[in-house]
Amino acid sequence: MTRLPATVPHRVIGRQVHVDVPLCLGGAGRETAVAVQFLRECQSQRFRTHWEIAYEDRARGDDPLDTHDAPYVRMLHHLPPPVERVDEPGELRAWRTSYAAFPAGMLYHRRGPDFITVMDRRERPASARFTLDHPDLLATFATVQEPTALGELDAVQREAVDLLAAERLALVADGWAVALPPRLHRWPVPCTGI
């Protein structure tokens, strides 16, 4: 039985997930946060994920892939990339190449008693390791596992989201926040691969 969010229509066939609708990474904040959460959970459970990016967003000018530096792609290339399309921008090809080279351990978190350890290897050769142990930061990290409107957060939680976003551990888009690191439930074999 899968534990994938029901907010995105999908089918699970063995260890593969097929998303039934294109996912939006450049539209409204809630829609983007829901898509990121879904892909994060697919990565966490190590599903092979087949999904398409919502290209109609590009016509509205909302697609972050149209920007020169494509900031969302650099933040999200630890997640399963969209299926290949003939007319796709180079950022998507780079995402696919990066993901294929290191799919299991670019960004992940593990939970311990009263702390969370995050490993971030999205920017090579540099890597970063974070230990979240402040109670407010832990509580906020748990809250933004689900897409969360910034307006629903109190001042302390908002400060915690700002800290997480500054370290690229949370995506904040159009008034919505969602955590980025997938939870590592079990080590891949061999565990030295991470």
C-alpha cells in the first residue's frame, strides 16, 4: 500500500507511479507546492515516477523554466524529472541528467529523537549537512511537510520557514511553503552509494 498524497491523480503499477495530469511548477503557489510534495513523496518511497510538466503555464509566462537561471529547477533536481519531450528547454535535460547520475541521495532527511539530519548534495562538489534540533524549527519542518499557506503560520513559524528557505530546504512560492528533502526510510544497497 502506498502513502502518496491523494491530491495528485495517479496510478501505481508495481514500483512505478504514473501521474494522470500534468504538474504545474510555475503557476499558483498552492498548485506548485502540491506538485512538489507529491514528487518528494514519490522520491522518498523510491518510486520510478512518470509525469509531465504543465507546458500551458509557459504560455501565461508563469513557468520558472523560462528564466535564465531556472531557480526552481536547481532546487528540485533531486526529485524525479518529467518525462522527456522534444520541445523541452535545456534545463529539463540537465535535470534529467543530474537525477540519473545520483538519484538516491542528492537531498534527503533522516529523523532521530528530537532532531532531524538533512544531507544536501545538490550543488556539487560542495555538500551541506544540517541538524535541525530547535523545537520551533522541528515543528515548522513537520508542518511544511504538507503544502502550507504562509498566512496560516505565526511569526515564529514564519521565521523558521524563512530559515529553511534560505538554506533551500523549503520552497516558498506565491505565499505557500513546502519542505523539499524527502525522508530516507531505508538505505539503498549498497549504503555507500550515498
